[in-house]
Amino acid sequence: MNRSLLVMVLLCATVFGFAKRKIDLNDHARFPQPPIEVFIDEESRELTLNLKKGEENIRVVITDFSGNRICNDEVRVDGTCILPLPMIEKGEYILDLFLDNMELQGFFEIK
């Protein structure tokens, strides 16, 4: 009985653990590591922004590969910020983040 329960818990953790995927960011300013990490959750359609230090105003722009702008929001991030994206559907997207004097870009897919 205990083994079955343990297996079920591990399976749930595995399934839900992979719901969030990290979006790799390429910076145009050639910084060694971007000061932010970004994750997309396909199930809840949320973008999570994890700022490593400080507090920043960040402009988030998401476009599809046809050039249609899906999101153009400015958010204040102090640590972690979750940005709901209910308008995102299946497809491939380009993520642009604008911080102070830095532009970061990443690509992600909703399956």
C-alpha cells in the first residue's frame, strides 16, 4: 500500500514538474548571464519571471512567427512575477524582454 502511494506521488510530481519549462534567453548586449530566468507553464498559460537581484521594470513582448503581437506588457518585478497569458494558443513564439539598457530574446512553443 505504501509503495503504491509513493509511486503515485512520484508520478504526479514528475508530470507536474515538467509543466514549467525554462526559456533560454539570448542577450544582445553580450552579458555573461542574463539577470533573469523565464519559465513558461503550458497548462496554466503563465509566464514566470525570476529576477536574480533587485527590482526592475521589464517590458515583455511576445510575438508569433507571423509577426502578430500577442503580448506587450510592462511589469514591475521584485523577485518573482507571474504574467498570465490566456490569449496564447498552440504554436511557436518569440519572447523579447527589455530591462534598463538590455534586450533579451528567447523562443518557446506551446504544444
